[in-house]
Amino acid sequence: MSLNKQDNIVIHTMEGKGSLFELLFEKVVNYTKINIALVRLKVLDKASDIVSYLIPRFVMFGFIVLFLFFLSLGLALWLGDILGKTYIGFFIVSGFYGIAGIIFYGFMDRSIKKFVYDYFIEMIHK
């Protein structure tokens, strides 16, 4: 009779383990689904932070570009009027931008790229 009790206990325990494994598997699946959803939400949060940072700056950059374009156009026409030939004013303004572009290119690799790179890495890690 004692063997039957032990057999019943073993069988009962094995049945319990079967449902325990199913329960554990279900919890692992739910945990994985929740973690995937959490990662998606974190990525969405970071992406929205970056986009909300960039869009106003792109709009402001567009206004600055338009301002500089019309300022340069006016300056070139004004210089051309003073010097007597319109095209000379445009050559002077374009020469200024050429020299500024060369100087900017020289600093771009060292400081500007590093600043932009570091800023975006810092935004992602926040």
C-alpha cells in the first residue's frame, strides 16, 4: 500500500510538473512579449525625441539660409552698383563664400563632426 502512495505522489508530482512547465513557458512567452513591447516603446521615445529636436532646427536653418541668400543677393547688387559693374559684386560675394567654405571645411573634420556625433550619442543615451 505504501508503494501505491508513493506512485500516486510521483504521478501527481509529474502531472504538477507538466502544468508547472506549461505555466513557466507561458510566463516566459509573456515576459518576452512585454520586453519586446518595452524595447519598441523606448525606441519610439528616442526617435520622437530626435525628430522633435531636429524639425524646429531644420525650419530655423531654412529661414537662415533664405536670409543669407537674400542678404548676399542684396550685397552683391549693392557692391556691383558701387563698383560700376554688377557682376563684380557677385564675384566678390562668391569669393567671400568660397574662402569661408574652405575655412569651414578645414574645421569640419576636427570639431564640427565631433560635436554633432557627441550630441546625438548623448541624446540617444538619455
